[in-house]
Amino acid sequence: MKKRDLRVFLLLLLFPVILRIPAHAATVPYFTYSVDKPSAARGELVKLQINAGQVPDTAAGFRMRVGYHAAALSFVRTETSSQIKSGTMVTNSVSNPICSVYVCNVDQGTAPQLSGNIISFVFQVRDGAPSGDTVINAHIDEVCNYEAKQLDVDIEENLTVSIEPPEEEPSDEAALSRLAPYNGELVPEFSPDVYQYRLSVDYTVESVEFYARAEEGGTVKINRKSLFKPGTDTPIVATVTSADKANQVQYVVLVSRAERPVAAAGLSSGPPRSGEKASGPEKTNSNQAKLSEKRTAEMPAREDDFSAATEAENQAQPQTVQTAAQPYANTGYGGRNIYIIGNQMPVYVNGMLTAALCLMLGIALSLYLKIKPRQ
């Protein structure tokens, strides 16, 4: 019975201790940690954030230690909220882990209430950082209140940031994987290693466009699409730039535009060559010249014959063929041509006829009037 009573007595003594253990474990931490992003690429910034919760007994001082993998991250700076006054926190950024000590301004008489994000440790992912997870260790201890009483706060946590794999380096290759005209075919057939081509098109084609694609993410620019006049060659240049902008090459296509046919260019306006027969307007002009010469040779010299000839010409006028305003004058023949333009007599022929008429009238008047000789 005595041993049983001793056991009950010991259980009664330990009961308050057992009750206090879970109550202490359930206490909300004074500080919590977080990172601003779960993953980061090389060169990007990552922030370890220290957050404070509102508690009745405000911390007036504490020590903060942050450890990290130097092969993946480099420390940049600390950032503090307005609650951490200037000069109240000192940081040793050379060491790893980084060590910061905070002591509030004692001139205020009380410790300022800390809440939310109070401190951020800023890191940068190194250019040569290995891909995968990297760990940042955060640990706050040596926490005391304004009366310098040690508080039961000692919080440590590991936070993980994933380093993204590097992007592929841009290629330094400058080349075309394809070059094809929408009209015609290249000569020779396209090859990325051939940089000179010829292309023949009809004279009616005024512009040529190409489908061009660069290799390895490069870019291509074609300088023009319009062509020079028929019968000429037009160089068209496709300039390829590599993805890293370091190299350039040029593909040149010499586009030959065909000559314009004679029929499309129009009839020739020059005189017929020796041995060639006149045709079209030239033949008409020759016939009219001969007709004019014949009329001139048969021109009557008397007044009555002149009236008859004029009446005959007026009757034949509707049958006369109209000619161009500036008929072709063939200087390659020996005789002089007389042209009737627009159904009109030449000016000098009219003058000759008028002079003849005046002469005939003068003779008639001299015969009609008797002039007395002088005594």
C-alpha cells in the first residue's frame, strides 16, 4: 500500500508539468519567415522576409542569423520597414551566416510595436548557379523586452528556393534554311551554302517577293521587291542576322526581266529601209504625194478651166482620205513631194492661181479699154 501511495503522489506532482508542455508548444511564434518567390532564374533577386506578430510583450532587441549557399546566391542588402529606426540594427554582411543585431531606441521610453514584414534580406541568384533547390536558413534568438528580460523566443527555419535551369544561349549562326521566290525558280537550286542566284521573269512582272526563313532563331530582311525596267537586271539582297546579333551574311538574287516585244512596243515611225515596202500610213502618204504632183501638172492656166477644176475638186472632196496633222516627209527620194493636208490646196498653189487670174484680168481690161497713144 505504501508503494501505491507513492506512485499516486508522484503523478500528482508531475500533472502540472504535463499540462504546461502542450500549452507551451501551442504558443504562436513571435516571428515567421517567408520568401517572395518560390523559384528564380539566374540574375534575379530573391527576398527572405522576416515577419513579426503582435504580442503583448514587445521585443526590444534580438539577434538574426541568415545562412545561404554561396555557390547559388550572393547577398545584396537588407531592407527594413519604418518600424526599424535608422541606426537601431547593425548587420555583418561579410560573414556567412549573415548576422544582424537589433536594439530599439531607448530614448522613447518603450519599445515600438513590431508587426508585419519588418526586415528583408535580399539575395541575387548567381549566373553560374546550379539548377535545383537551394536552402536559406533563418534563425532569431536572444530576444528580450524593454526591461532587458529574456523572452522565450528561439525560432529557426529552412526555406527553399528553386533555381531555374538556364535558357539556351542564342545561336551565332547566320544562314537561311529556305529561300523561294513566288514567281519563277532560282538558278542554281537553293542551298544554305550558296549565296549567289539568278532568276528570270517575264517583262510584264514588275515586282518579285520571296519566302525566306533563317536558321537558329536568326532574322532575315529583304531590301526590295520592285524591279527595274524590262531588259535590265535587278539585284535583290536578303540579309540574315544571327540570333545573338553577332554575325551577318547576304544572299543575292539577280532578277533578269525580259525585253519588251516589238509588237508590244508599238510600230516604228522611221522611214522604210532600202528594199522594204512602205505600209500603213507611209504608203498612204506616198500615194497622196503622187496624186498632188499629178494635180499640179494638170493645173489649168485659164480662168474658165480654173473654175471647172475647182468645181471638180469640190465634188471629189468627200472621197479624200484624212491624214495625220504631221505627215512623214521622206527625204530619201529624189523628187519633191506636195502634200494635201486636211482637204486644202497648198498655199503657194493658191498664190500661183491668183497671180494668173490677175494677169488674165489685166490683159482683158487692156483689150477692152482703148488707150490713146501720146502725140
